[in-house]
Amino acid sequence: MNRKRASIEIEGIVQGVGFRPFVYRLAGRFGLCGWVRNTGRGVQIEAEGAGEDLDAFCQALKIEAPPLAVISAFRVVPAIPQGGEGFTIEQSAKVKSGGQVSPDCEVCDDCLAEMSDPANRRYRYPFINCTNCGPRYSIITGIPYDRPATTMASFPMCPECLAEYHDPLNRRFHAQPNACPVCGPQLALLDAAGEPVAGDPLDETLAALAAGKIVAVKGVGGYHLAVDAANEEAMARLRQRKKRDEKPFALLVADLEAVQRLVHCSELEGRLLTGVERPIVLMRKREGNPVSPLVAPSNGWLGIMLPGNPLQHLLIQGAGGPLVMTSGNLTDEPIAHLDTDALERLGGIADLFLTHNREIHTRTDDSVLRLSLGEPLFFRRSRGFVPRSVALQQAEASVLAVGAELKGTICLTRDGRGFLSQHIGDLKNAATLQSLEETVQHLGRLLEVTPEVVVHDLHPDYLSTGFAEGLNLPRIGVQHHHAHLASCMAENHLEGELIGVILDGTGYGEDGAIWGGEFLLGGYERFERRGHFKYLRLPGGDAAVKEPFRMALSVLYDCYGAALFDRMPAHLPELGAMERSLFLKMLERGVNSPVTSSCGRLFDAVAALIGVRNRISYEGQAAIELEALAETSAPVKGYPFQVAGVEGHHLDFAPMIRALCEDLAAGRDRAELARAFHRTVAEAVVEVCSRIRRESCRDRVVLSGGVFQNRLLTEETATLLNQAGFTTYCHRLVPPNDGGLALGQAAIAARRWRPDPPEAA
């Protein structure tokens, strides 16, 4: 017999996904002997048998891998046959350079069927799982991925669970979170003071929700705040207690049939909803849907998710209708995941706490997506997708990137791949900074990465910059919009130099100004600022971000000077003589009025001018509502604009503002005004890109920055660019907002970093 032996090393997401039992069964099918074990990098296999069987085994490893597995490297090295019988799963080996950990994923159909079967010993058990589903990233404390390195270590398996764990033909064979009601985690219901509530925790929770109570529910990655989505009074109470006046809440819905009653759900959106990642998907509201208008006021979209863990399935089945399921936190704070912390921080919001005794080691908030250009676009990349990696073209050094301020994430690189963390939050307070520090330590431990260099934003006052400065590592500062450009390049595997259109709200510019409407030419190593939106004043500084009417005054001053108050629409706030004098001094002299090229602030200005929003209660609200209004109009022609400047192309929208004010005074429909504005920005982008192409002979364009979360603007811009002969690239793997910034920082630093050569002896 032509007997062969092979040593096989597999890297990727191959731990915690049933890969070793899969290998064991596959080896039995092909009559091979040998062993399989987890290593720090992934999985190692020694297999021996007939040559044709061994070859078929290697092919089957790749094409029949478990549904949650992702193979990033597959190496086969011939070995000397040793003989022997049987195939075993050996104890995990600990080696340097960590593997890739599986994200948390939705409960599988087999487990759901068992949970719904009154005759099954796991009937209504909210912690049911197997090798094909369940918690992973949130419960892992170290690698290799074995039960002692998870928060299930404190739950010894009962004889029945242990028998499943050791049975190669059982789908719970080596399922590390395996448990049942006898030996596993248990639910508990507490009141706001932390005292136990009598009765069955699940039944009492459902009764409380039906009575309009607010319940903090401990899930896989942290606490949610749950309330009946049709209960107007309960919704108002939640908004008042959470101090979240208007920002939309996410909804937990039972199934796709129920989803269709609430929103217009396409086939692709349905596939996103039902994926194992279970993200929140933003979809257009249906008229007359049964949920309270307070779920998403002044917003044409609803954020919907399907149940992603057994407890959510039990809750939504018992509730009989949609539940608000929003992050368990206060404004600007990270989601609560520790029990004591949740009771302390959410005690003033929740009436009850549905908790359990399985520790959440790593908090992971929900991921948020919408469709743009017919493909998924991340608003927030977190649970279900983290810590999946992104391939980098060149990344030999181990880099830690710490992002900027808003929508914080970190990125670690190893072996040519970038590992983005879960969403951390806005780095504006000590709690979020602590979460960033914990994430750096935990992800570094899982990946076994010791960074050689740390990279940060140029803004000197960001907490992330201060954190980087406190590390005993060489530092690289990267300009905010350059990092956006590199982020889009990295996920699209682009090399060389190209045009970057980076539109966002705020970024520290190299000239000390606030950038945000940028046209860059460059790549990873360098960039030139070839154009930007004309600078405007920010009257009152940060106050102008929260009060868009201030930006309306700024653009009116830019057009009409001191006569701006004669051009103010009636729906702008009425200003007395003293206030007018103060604003005029700000705009004329620049007192507490820094300059900005921000596209986000231009959106704010137009939103206020046409009566959409004078003040906001959450980030981006004016732009979101302006987009929603524009989408109710048919396509219209854009307004005029100018491109001027000797050193770079300065994009001046003053002609647009004057024309818009004339249309507003003439009574033109506001939705048409909003649509014409979007069209104007798209046409202006194409004009500046065309001028840069004539100078540089570059015809590839990347679109990045938070403004490109705007579906209407993104689609119109990309369409016009493509029609003009450009090749256009957008984000798909990471968010265009600052949540994807760390990837770009890491990609740039990996090219720039060159360690000092060792000193000669």
C-alpha cells in the first residue's frame, strides 16, 4: 500500500468552531491514524494512511470545514510514516503567535429545536450551545481555546454533559461552553436594588415587560435595556431615564415575517438579519407599523435585529411583539457587562435586572449595518464580526493602532493581518478609556502580539493620543484623513497612489484647522492635500456642532457678510440685538470661532437653513434627518458651486447657499431643496476629482469618512464618478466612520516603521 504521513498546520478561525471534532470524524471516514490538537496559532494535525485517502482528507479539510470556521493559512508538509492505529484529539499545545478566535455567533437550529422540545433536558435552557454556535470571543480569557481559558471554567460538567463532550459522534464533542440546567449557568431576576425577585426569572421578566417595565437584560456581550416597543408610556420613561431624547432605539423582532410588518426588507437585508452574526440592520419604515413613534422619532428608518442568543429567543417568543433592545449604558459610556457595574450605572434606568452567573469577559456591543450600493455598509463593526481579521498587503511589524476619539476601536497587526477590536465607544471619559486599555490587553493576549510601535491620531488632546503617549513604545502620529484614506485602501487591497475623497465632521489638520471636506492624493507612505471645502467659521466652537443653526449663520455670513440677519429664514432661532452683535463679532473677528473645512458642518448648515434641525440631541442627527427628507424627493438638478485657489482646489458652496435661500424664499418644496443639496455635493466631488486627475493622471478614487454613511450621497457620488471614468472604491469590511480609522493607522505605520538596527558589537 502507498502509505503516507503528513503534518498539517491550519490557521484562521479554527478554534471554538468544532474544528477538532470535524477533523476526528473526517479522519475516521478516510481510515487515517494520527492526532489533532489546538495550538496558539490554530490547529495542528498529524495524519497517516493510504496516499489517495490522505490526499482526499486534505481536500475535505478545506471544502467541508465547519460553518463557523474561516481558514486563512493551510500548510501540508510530508512526514515519515510511523504506523499506528486510531485517531485522537490531543491536549492543546501552547506555542508563540496566537491563533484567531471565533466571534460570538447565533444559536443554531439544532439547539433551538432542543430548547423548544419539552421532552429535552435543555428545554427552555437559555445557555444552550454546541460546537456550531454560542458565545466565543466574549467568554474567552486566553488561548488555546479550551474550557479552562473561558468564563465557563467555574462550571464543571455533569456526567451527561461530559459524556457528550467526549463522544466523537455528538455535535457537542469538545464544545467548550457545553452546559445544561444541572451543571451550567442560571438566570436570576433582581430588582433595582439588587435583591432577588421571587418566581421564575424568565416568566416574571415577561410579565414585567407586558406591564411596561424597563428590564436590563444580560446577554452575550453586555447588558441591553428592554421595553415593550408598542408601549408609548414605557418608551417615554426609557428616554427620560436614559437621557436619550431622540436617538433611535434598536428593535428585537421574532422572525422575518414579523420584520416585514415593520419595515421594507429586501432579500439581501433578510440574509444579513438571519446570518450567524445577528447584526442590527437599518431598513426603511413601513407606514402604519405597530411600534411607538418614540422608537425612532423624525427618522424614516428602523434598526432591526433578530434574536442572537437563546435568552433573546425565549424573550421575544414570550413577549409576542417587538421589544426595544438598546445598549445598556448612559450617554457616551461603554455598554455595561459586569453585574456590579450594571446595577450601579443602570439602577436609575431599569426597574428589574434579568441577569445570570456566566461572566462576560469582553464586552461587545451590537454590530450595525445598512445597505449602500447594493452591499452591506458597517456603521458599527462589533459582535459577530470581531475579531475577524482583514488582510494587509504589507504588515511585517507588529503595530498597535488606537484610533481617534469618536467610535473608538483599536487594531493590532500580526502576520500580515489587521485585527480590529469591537466597538469601544466615544473616548470622552475615563470609563471608555479604561475599556480601550482593557481591549488592548485582552486582544494582545489572545493574539499573543507584543506591539513594536503604537500609532495614534495627530490631535494632541484625544484620550487615545494620551494613552499612546503613556506606553513605553515608539510612536507614530498619523493625520486623521490620511488614516481614512489608508483604511479604505487596505480593505480593498489597493497599492500605489490614488485620490482620496474624505468627508467627515472633525479631524485635526496639519495646519491646525479642523478638516473634514478633503481631497487627498497619495497612498500609505505619503499624501498631499490637493483640495478641500472652503473654510468656514465655527461660531462658538464645539457649540456649533450641537447647534446647527450656528453653522447656518456662518454660511449666511460667508454669502452676505454683515447683512446675514436680513437673510435668516423665519424657522431659525430668533436672535435679539445683543445676540446678533455677539455672533457678528464671532464671525468677523474669529472670536471663539475656529475655521473648518468640514463637510459634516455644511450638512448641519443646510439642515438648519431649510428647517430640518436647529439643535441636535445626538451626533449626526441633522445630517441623518436631512438625508431622510431628501429621499422623499425625486431626483433634481444640483445647485451651482465654484472651484478656486492657486495652491489646491478650494470648493466654494456660496453660490449654492445663495440659490438655496432664493428657492426657500420662493416656497420650493423642502425635500427638493435637500435632494438638490446632495446632488450638488456629489457633482462638486466629481469636478474636483476630475481636476486632480488632469494634474496627476490618477483615476482611482476611494470614498471614506463618516459622511459616506449617507446612502444617498454615497450612491450619487459613486455613480457620477464611475460615469466620469473613475474607478471608485468604498468601504465594505470596516465602517467609513472613525470606527475603521485604526485599520488605516495600522496600515500606514506598518509601512513607515523601521526599527533601529542593532548596535555593532
